[in-house]
Amino acid sequence: MADNRQISPGHKAGFTAKRNLGTGRLEPFLFTSFNTVFMVCLVVVTLYPFINTIAVSFNEGNDTIRGGIYLWPRHWTVQNYKAIFATGTIFDAFLISVARTVISTLLNIFLTTMLAYTLSRREYVFRKFITVVFVLTMYFSAGLIPNYFLIKDLGLLNSFWVYVIPSMISAFNMIVIRTYIGTIPESLMESARIDGAGDFKIFMRVVFPLCKPVLATIALFVAVGAWNAWFDAFIYTSSKQHLSTLQYELMKLLSSTMNSNGNPTVTNGVGMDQNSARAMVTPISIRAAITVVASVPILLVYPFMQKYFVVGLNVGSVKE
């Protein structure tokens, strides 16, 4: 006999709610699980090259040529770091790099922000024309030789200021900061102007403090670029040893361990005792040690700027 009982609308709603409840619990679990696995894999892929570089930098040079070093040195040694710090020029070059990085970053942040604020003012008649001129410099360059003659005519050859003056203004950074300034409520500036504040006072008291997130991000970019630069030292100050930068000294050290064919200057221990052969450095090991030495200062600074860095990356993503 057929069952003619019907399910009431209330029961149907209850079944639907239970099914939705089960689905609602399952979806967050699947998303969280997938997201966790994906992020763990991403962390491993990101950290492995750096950990491997550290392992190679602490491994014996001859043994490194054999390969097979992953997360841990096979034969521990500090000979690679001794080779880097064997010359006294490294310490002087380190001080030049620190001074260059600090001064370039401070001047670039202040002057670029001032320019960005000026070009963000709608009442400034030439703001569009000047913006176009700066944007063009991002796509077109005169080239190396004209730049060299310009630096020479400015009297900056063999001078510390050749590291600072050409990098005081950045077109890309100006555009980023100007975009961020556009998110600041105009009412704040109008209130300050009503109270009698001029443009410079508004810039220093209102705009500059509110731009901390984007300024921290730009400061990190400028500092990393200034710290890693070596080509300008090679072009403009190579004849003055006391103006050499850390990156340039490390580049010369790496070049000195290789011959004209790009091979190690010494690849075997012929004519050496076993300890000397094992202690020698090779381009692979010295390159790893150089990478670690050059990266440590930036790694020490980054944690203090991380909270601003994340906010600064979202510049212009949300606007009122």
C-alpha cells in the first residue's frame, strides 16, 4: 500500500537548513585546509633557496663543486667568510654603503614626497605637464655615455655625492606617493589652510605624517636599491678606493676567484697539501657567502618596516 503521507513545508525547511549547515561547515574546512597546505608549500619554496645559500656558504669550497648540498653543509668551514673579510677594504666599503643608503633614502623620501604633494594640488597649473615629463623619463633614457658626460660636467666624478644626487628624485615613487596623497581627505588640508597654515606647513604637519605607510614602503625600495648598487661605483668612482661600496668590493672579490672563461682560478689541489686544497674557496662558495653578507643588513631592517610595508602595498586599492 503506497504511503500517501506528505512532508510538510516546515519539515522541508528543516531538512534544507541541516543540509546547508553541513555544507557551511564543510566549505570553511576545505578552504582552510587547502589554504594551509598551499601556504606551507609557498613558504618552503621561498625559504629553500636562502637556506641552501647559507648551507653552501658554510661548506668547503672543493666539496661544494661536487654538488648535493641542500639544507645542511657537508663539511663545515668559515673559510669563505674569511676570504671576504681578509682585506681591510671591506669594512671601509661597508661604511660607505651604509652612508649612501641612509642619505639617499632620506633625501629621496623627503624630496619625492614634496614633489608628489605639489603635483597632487589641483590648483597647480603645470601639474599635468610636469607629470608627463617625469613619466617620460621612466620610458626613455639618454644612455650610459651621455649620463657619464653629464655626471662629469656636474663635477660629481670621484665624489661621494655621485651616489646621492642622481637618485634624489624617482618618477615611479612620485606617482605612487601622489596616488596615496589623493586618498587623504581634502577637508583636512582645507581646515589647516583656514587656520592660516601655508602649503609647506600643511605638507609637514598634515600630509607627511599621514603618508607613513607608503613612505615606509618606498623607503624600503630605495634602501634596497641603494644597498645593492655597484655599477655606479664601477663607472664613476673606481679610481678612488676610499669611495668604493660594499657591493663593488664583493663583485671584485667574486671576479678574482674566476678566470677569463668564468671557471675557478684553482679547481684542484695539485701542488697543495690536503688541508690547503680543502680550505680553498671557489666561485660557488664565495658567491654564496657574498649573498649572505649582502643580505643580512636588509633582513635586519625589514621586520621593523613590515607593518607599514603591507599597508603601503595597497596604495590606491581603496578610495572614497
